[in-house]
Amino acid sequence: MRLYFKTVDMMAKYRNALGLLAASLSIDADESLNVALIIQTVVRDLKRYMDAKHKATG
């Protein structure tokens, strides 16, 4: 889990790429479109985490 958040912290300066990266790794066929809402929620939460971390650490 620590590695996951370390990666997210490193991606924080590329906020606009986060959704694209998450979607391109997960949605690659019509069958996987049903996970789009879940991915959208995860990306939203990750952006909130990045904002909070940035405010806390500067």
C-alpha cells in the first residue's frame, strides 16, 4: 500500500494525466465499460488526497 501512495504522490504534479492513465489501464474493451464509474470515483478520491497532501506539505 505504501508503494501505491508513493506512486500517487509522484504523479501529483500531473493531475490531468491521472484519469487518462487510470482509464487506459482499465477500460480496454466494451466489457470493461461497466467499471468506468468506479474508476471515476477512485480518480476523484485520489485527486482529493493529492490536494490534501499538497496543502499539508506545501
